[in-house]
Amino acid sequence: MTLNDVKEILEAEVVAGKDDLMMEIKMGCGCDLMSDVLAFTKAESLLLTGLTNPQVVRTAEMTDVVAICFTRGKKPDEDTVRLAKSRGLPLLITQLPMFESCGRLYKSGLVGCSEYER
Amino acid sequence: MNDDTNKVTQLVEGREITRVHELQYELKIADVMTTDVITISATDSMKQLRELLRSKRISGTPVVKNRKIVGIVSIEDLIKCLANREENASIGEKMTKTVATIYDDEPLVNAVVKLNEYGIGRLPVIERGRSELVGILTKEDIIKGLLKKLEIDYQIREVRPDQEGTLFNNTLDAKMRVQFKYDIPSRDISRAGESASVLKKTLKRLGFHPQIVRRAAIIAYESEINIVLYSHGGQISAQIQPNYIKIKASDTGPGIADVEQAKKPGFSTAPEWVRELGFGAGMGIPNIMKCADKMTLKSEVGIGTVVDTIINVDSGPN
């Protein structure tokens, strides 16, 4: 699945990384707890989250998460967008709630971090 | 060493050493020297030298007359004088009169050679033509200059344009041992992750395997978050070798009352504001343990906490 597929499926708006929509997304992770993202996500995941502070971008950076989608229409603040842009990390916003976002992506074939096998 | 380790070593040597060597030819003395030189006059006394060395925290200084260098005097000369009770002797009597100097337009490599050859700590820099003292060069200046050119500073600037270089202190020697040090202020969550970010980039640039880089980044980031959220401030340092990475996180208190409890997943003392940021779930220390091959945590209430971790480069993903 590409990031563009994610955008279509979630009817999402792109706030950073418009040129990176063809990147491949291998798995997904839906999480509001950054501690868990740090502990359990794998590299090359898409992170879906309701948190919008810059630490979300930092967490993604450290764990090699390749893109972030904010759920339920949450808008990231300027610092968050700036940091994401400086790291080349695409940011999306979907109006869908977390559960439905995850559900749609999973139904379309995107696997979770614990299922993904190289 | 297995194949992977060898690969890393080769990468490090092949890429970085050559670049460092190249830079020694590219950079000129004037690019890296300290221009704000502290000097002393030949008519001053050794007593005055003692005060100068102490107050400026230096170990030696050029002796100057009319902006021209006439000698050099170091802490060793001072010690000799003190031993012989000659504190009132003039600098002129006790200084070394034949001074190794270097011109400001010479390549850096000439300074490296001279410092090694003469076994000295500093080289006064002379402006070609006017023969005046325009700067001084120490090994520290050379290392700083090289690193600056290697754009490690540049990464800092990217993160924090207004504090360029003030928090960051990297040194690099010929054996490719990279040391990394970063001060972490307390409570400033907006900056948490800077040290981890720089460490991650450095490791990536040095050619470490992405999984090793990721593990080190997570350890540094979790440590940083802990220092920012729970301590009075502290420091993250890392020692990078081709076959292992050591990360040390230390803070100046308040310390952890029950260390065993802190290691248990889910144990947390985090206040609400920390939880709102997505942290404070009691996973920090357990996650550091998971990413490290070895972790030791020492803490004393009222003193501080030190977390030492080691990643063996040939140990794979987790």
C-alpha cells in the first residue's frame, strides 16, 4: 500500500510531505501512547494517533515510523509541522476517528506491526 | 568480530578517516584558530603568570612585545619556578625563547604534524608578512574545526538555530572513537529528543546498521524524556566504537526511591501533564532494557540517577 492509498482510504488531507505520497507503507500502528510506540512499533510503519505535539514527530523519528496520520480531525501545531518537514516526515489529517481509520486500513490489507513479517 | 562488524569498521575507516584527512588539507589554520589570544609580557613576573593561568583556565601563553612573539611560557615553567622559589623572576628569564609557530595561511595538517613532532600543546599563529601574533591553535581547536566542517554542528543548527554549538561537545580521534555529550535541561519538553536526534544522525552517518541505530536512538530518547520530565536536569553521553555503543544518562536528582519498581513495566509516578503528552506509562526503563544488551541503573535519593547501557553492534535487532 502506498501513502497515497492511505490518503484515499482515509479521505485524508496532507499537511506535510505532499511529494512523498508514493512511498510504500508496510504496516500500521494506532496509538496515543508514545511510550508504546517506542516499545512496540517496527520500522517503516504508519502511525495513526490523536496526539499532535512535537514529541509525536520525535517518537516517529526515533522508531523509523515513515508517516503520521492524525485522527478525528486533530490539527498539529506549527512546531509539529515544522519539525516533521525538517525530518522529511509526511503528515496527514483524517476526519475519521481512530477505530474507523484503523478498521478501514486493515480491511484494505494493511497489517499491524505484530503481524508483519519480512 | 563477525562479518557485519568488519563491514562497519571498513565503512567507518573508508569513509570517515579519508574525509578527516582531506579536511586537514582543505582547512587553513586561520579557519580554526582561536583569535582571542591571551598573552603576557616578558617584563611581567611568574607570579602574574600564575594568576593569569588560573583566572583564564589555560595551561600556557605566548609572550608578546609590540604584537610580536618573543617567547612562550607554560604551566611547566611555572612549576619549576615555584619549586625553586623563583616566583618573582620575570617571564623573560624563564620563558622558552625558541618558539614553534605556524602561519595563518598554512593548511591544518602542518599544525597536526608540528604538534605531534614537538610534543607541544599549542602553536602561536603568525600572520605572514606582518609577522604579528594573530591567534593560537590547540588540539581542541583542531578537533572543533574538523567537526564543524564535518557538519555535525550543522545538524544542531538545524534543530536549534539560536543555540548552535553551545550544548554539543563532540570529539573525534584518529581511531574513530566518537564521543558525544549533550546537556539536557529539566522540564523543557519541547527540546526533548534533540540529543537522540543528533546521536541517531551521527550513527547513521557512520554507517551503523539501521536496527542498531534505532535501538540507540530509542535508548537516548527514553533517557532524555526521563531526564526532562522527572529530574533537575542532566546529561546524555555516548561513546561510539565500531563494535559497541555505550550510552550514559545521568541526572542530578531527585533520584529513584525504589529502583526495582522502576524497572517493572507499567510502574509510573508521572503526573497528569506528562501523561497528556503520551508518556508516563511506566515503559521508559523497561524499554531501555529491551533495546540494550546490558543496562545498569544506579540511583540515590537526593543525589541522582545514572543509567548505563551498552549495545553490542553484532547483536542484531533486539
